[in-house]
Amino acid sequence: MTAALANLVMVAPTDTVAVIQAKLNSVPAGGTLAFPGDSAFDFNYRTVRGKSDITILANGPVTINGAPGPGTAGAFDFGRLSNWTLRGKMPGQGFVFNNTLVNADGAARCAVGNCVYNKQASNELNGSAILKAGKRAPKGGWKAAPSTGTVSGTR
């Protein structure tokens, strides 16, 4: 088994949020938690807490429903963590977040890419799709690449 495969943890289409959290917790530094493409998950108003030094990958369209919305940590909480990525494998082949967000408040050296955010309620001036207004915003601000839906920052 190659090192890359040893660091890959797969989410099953039937996994609950609790199982997804347990799988994410098992991902080693430098590893990847991969969601199957053409799947949908109901987060039942729960948040998955991220961790530093990992990638969360959508291997095709992955719809996230029922996760907490504005004023919360959203579907994935990477607040104050570093060196992480949440992305789809290519534009149009990533996470589709319905009525929720990704918390990157105070995060450093991170990226969110190839994701779609539907029906985001206003979160005032604090980012309705990606919460990013913490004290540790990247030096030089956040950079967006509109053609891919990618937002990234470095410190």
C-alpha cells in the first residue's frame, strides 16, 4: 500500500455525522477524508469539527443539507486551525452547501475551493458562505478566484 493510500479515509454514502466525525478524527496529518461523488448528507443541525494538516475532498458533487447556518460554526468548523483544505476535485465537482457555511474564523494557511453555496442567509459583514472575520485573517487579506469558487489565505 502506498503512503498516499494509507493516509486516505473514505466516507460512505450512509455515514452519519457522528461516523464522519470519527473518520475525520482518524485522518493522520497530511491525510485526506474523501466523500463519494454524487452523494448527499443530512447533517441534522450538527457541525463536523475539522483539524489541522488535512484535506477534506469531494470526489464529485456532494450535497450537504441540514447543517447549522449563520451565527454558528456551519457544516465544517475549521476555526483557528491551520494547513487545511476543503475542496472538490474540480469546478462543478465539489461540495454543495445548502443554507450553511464553512467556519474559517482565525484559520491560517487554508483553502476552500470548487464548492457551491446555495441559499445563504446574510451573516451581516461576517461572511455568509465562509466565516473568515477573525483576528487571524491572512496577511494581505483573503484572495478569491471567482472562476473556480476558490477562497484561500496564508499567514
